[in-house]
Amino acid sequence: MHGNIWVVQNPQGSAQSMALVIRFQLRPSVSITINELGESSDQPCSNSLFKGLQVLLADDDDLNRAVTRKLLEKLGCSVSAVTSGFECLTSIGPASSPFQIVILELQMPELDGFEVAMRIRKFRSRNWPLIVAMTASADDDTWERCSQIGINGVIRKPVLLQGIAIELRKVLMQANKV
Amino acid sequence: MELVQIQRRLVDYTKSLFMEGFLDAQFLQLQQLQDDSNPDFVFEVVSLFFEDFEKLLNELTIALDQPNVDFKKLDSHVHQLKGSSSSIGAQRVKNACIAFRNYCDVQNIEGCLTCLQQVKQECYLVKNKFETLFRLEQQIMASGGSVPTIELGF
């Protein structure tokens, strides 16, 4: 705790007085959130990893989209949101789209997240942009299917700040290793 | 009533909502997202939920009124309601939706009708709770105070 302790000795050599200084840091009030693993931890503040990260968010549900967008912005990301799979593809379309990560709800009407991901991987490079799926049902089959299509990560709904931060960090780290 | 008293009342009321299972941790998440750039975020999102709910309630009632009930369609509406209620932390609504989906799975009309009533009831209950919460917050802000953040230990 970056403290200090000292003793003032009297002429006989035994302790006359002792002083102890402990330095405490003032921390902002911390709210406890439960992450998916059931552990409680501090809220991750805007991380330099996420600062300015260009994210494309695709979710047809207004409420979920509003919440996820806010979560991403809280992390420091720069978010563009679309409401359908088609809009998503259109936004990524041109050869050099600005988005580094696409966050994709799997269950969307007309063109679902799986389809969108498959088309992105087919017509763009194998690893870019990074794709992270969002779904209320993240079972092994879903994960397997995502993995085969070339989706880089999966976030379980309802989305928590901790959940998004951990998964995005993992996906970005892995991308940097390749 | 003094500002401090209203603030304490808000904290106690919010905690009771968690104890009684009306709200879960997801609601805390929403509150954490509210900041100076978005001071009405929670209110907006919760309002959005109840707008959606009225539409979905309508769809559900119509779907169950058909001579041949389309359970797949019914299920997709309930799935949506489950998703949005879960996003705002309305735990009892979410649980009611889970039960509803189970009856959709086995195509039990009676069960579905009962669940519809249950879901409706839970929604109106939690709507009431939210209204009280927001009213207390408004009183605090009108008195020039700030809304206390809830810290819960689990």
C-alpha cells in the first residue's frame, strides 16, 4: 500500500513511539455487476483497446439495439447500427469499409445472422472484418455452427458490459496473433 | 419531504424490487449506461419496452384467438417479449415468458391462455413499479439532488 513505518527510539534503545503511514487511493464508487460466470468484478472502464474501434451493429429489435449500442459506446467504440441483415451487407459492401468488427444478432427475420456472416466470409477476406454473433441461445450447436462459418466470437444475450468486453477483447487479441 | 429522505426511499424501494424478483442485475446494467450524455437512457429504454409490449400483447391475443392457432408464430412473439424483458431486467416478465414458451412447445392452448394472462399481469405490475421509481427520481432531481446509485452485494 505504498506506506511507511518508522520507529523513534529513546536513549535506552527501546521504542518510544511508532508511526505508521498507509497511503490509500481514493477510488470512484464501484457497482457490482454479475457477469456470466457468476463472479462479481469491477466495471471495466473505457479501455484503450476499444477506443475508436469502428463497429457495425446489426439487430432488428429496437430495444436490444439501443442497449447494445449504448454498451459499446460506453466501452469507447464508435458504433453504426443497422436494422437488418441486408442493410448490414450493404454497409460492409464496398471493398474498403471502415468497420473493424461486425456485431450480428443471429435471429433476424428475412436474412439471419448466419447468412450474413457466410456472405461476408465468402465475398470478403477470410478474417476481415471480425464478426461477433449475438444470441439468446448460445448452446454448443450454435457455437459449432458459428465457428464453421468463420464467426470469431459469440456473445450471449441479455448483453452485459462485462460479457461484451471480455468477448471483444478475446476476439481482438486472437486477430492480432494471426 | 426532505431530499435525503426521498433519496433513501428510492434506494429502499429499488432494493425491494430486487428482493421481490421484479428486477434483476440487467437493470443495474441499464442504470450504469445512463450518463450525462444520455440522462434519460433508462426511462427511454423502459418506455420502448412498454410500447413494444402493447403491440406484442395485441399480436398474442389475436394469435390465440384463431380457430387454428399458429404456435410457431405465437412462440416467436413470446420469444421477442422474453428478449426485451430480459434486456431491461424485468425478471418476472421474463420468467412468465419462459413458461409461456414451454406451453407453445407442447401446443397447449389452455396453458398458453393462462400464461398470456400471467405475462400481462406481470407487465402491468412492473410498469407500476417503474412509474414509482421514475417519480421518485424526478422528485429528487426537482429538489436539486442527484439520484443515488445502487450498490448491491451478492
